Amino acid sequence: MKCFVTGASGFVGANLVHELNARGHEVRALLREGSDRRGLEGAEYEPVPGELADRAALERGMQGCEWCFHVAASYHLWLPDYAPMYAANVDGTRNVIEVAGTVGCERIVYTSTVGCIGLPTGSTPTNEDTPVSEAQMSNHYKISKWRAEVVARELAEKLPVVIVNPSAPIGPRDVKPTPTGKVIVDYLKRAMPAYLDTGLNWVHVRDVAVGHVLAAEHGRVGERYILGHAEGNLGMREAFALLEDLTGVPAPRTRIPYFVAWLAAVFGEALAGLTGRPPRAPLAGVRMARYKMFFDPSKAITELGLPQTPPRQALADAVGWFRAHDYAP
């Protein structure tokens, strides 16, 4: 298949390009000027210069493509101005999907987030059918992704759109790194003396990349699929215990009370408003950490055949990549 990929220089996007290569597909990658392409080293692709707002560039890049993967997103938990993030995530999603429909793509896979899935009450994982609304979106990033997913669902009524909701990917090629990857890097650098009592559904980024391809092959139009791991729901203490066993670096033993983290975030954002520099711990991130982000990926496992690399292996691969690329000792 000829495939068009947005966000190809990002963590999930780069791994998707490599996975498409491995399966013999041709790739055209939408790339902004000056984008960091280290994650694409060794991959075969045709670069398409352009932006999500440039429908003409999108149309040129998608001509002749059978599959479109819209992975690109603006992911920030603090910005002095959130308007560009809404423009990229909401308007950009509409542009990509509508243009893909215009040129005749047979499958359009939109990358959402588990942030658009209903939150768990306690530690019980939720799934794609858990009731949720925009009112439950706790920060601008989640609101923008929610509105983008609403656009994708509306367009799926007339176009072949399948939605995937990755949980917390970890693994190789996290060049930025992502917020989840930064947790691992800080751990390795012994820069994490304490932790919040929160939790994530950890999943190998390779499984997420494969999940995108499987969604194009087998996904039902208009459906959402959580790309996570059935045994990946781990609290931070459990994840750190695995990291300690894998690396020999002692895990933090001190748990930070939520209200202390909240107060520190409020102070940090006040300072950021004066300096213009992003806070180390944005209030949006602290609010998200109040809930254990535990999810049930059974639908993707059953309907798509989503692979299930053990979380321990995912953490080991992430550690190995970060160490090999000098992110941590």
C-alpha cells in the first residue's frame, strides 16, 4: 500500500513509518521545515514538506495513497497561548481527513488518545464504551483532542475513518522525549526523589505502531480502539519496582501528597506566567495524575489482533534506547 503519514517525526509516527517499511508499504511523510528527523533514521520514505493547515500540500502528498495515518498532534500541558494547539489538533484533523476523503483514501486512521476515554473510578480499567463528555476533559490538550475526535467521528459517517486511542507508549526512538519517556530518563538520572500515587497503562510503542496498521487492515469504520496492554495497568510504585529490578537504580520511596504537588504546580504556573518559561510540573499534568489512567484494550486485542509485548520488555527497551543514545548514564 501507499501510505501518507502525518506526525512522522514524532515518537509514534516514526515507529509507525519503520513498521510500515518492515511490512513492505510505501510511505510519504508530511514533515514541517526544521522538524527533528532522528527517529526516522534508517527508514525509507518520501518527505512531503507542509503543514496541517496547508490543504494544497496535503492533497499533493496524498495523491495515489490508499491509506492515510493522521498521527500529528500538538501536545503541550502548558502554553502562554493555546490557540495554535486548538488550530493544529482540531482544524488540522478536519483538514487531513477531508482531504484524504477527497483523494479517495481507502482507510483513514486517526490517532486520538486515551485521554478521550472515560476515566476510571478507583483502579477499575475503563474501555471505549465508558460514558464520557467534554466536561470531563481537564485541560486544554485533552479538550483539543476531544474536539478533534468529535470531528473524526462525525466525518466517519461518510468517510472510512477508524480511530485509535494509544495509552502510554514507551520504547525506542523517543527522541524528544515524551512526558512518559522523560519519567524514565529522570529515573535513570536519579532525578526523581519522590513520586505521585498515580498510574498508567504502559504499552510498547512497537505494539502501538502495529496497532495502527491493524486498524487500517481490520478496523471497523467509525469505531475506537484502545491501543494498550492488558497487563500494562501499573501504578508508579509498581513501574519503578520494575525499573529498579531492570537497572539497579534505587526506586524512590517517598510518595508526594497530591495537595503538595498541586500547590507546587500553582506556584510554578504563576512563575511561568511572569517568565514565559514552561513550568517543570504543569498544573494540567498534576490534575491528570490524580487519576489512575487504567484502561482495558480487549477490543483491540480481539478485533485487531493487537500484539502484547510484556510491560517489562517495553521498559527494558526504553531504558536500553535512552542509554544507548546518551539520554542517561
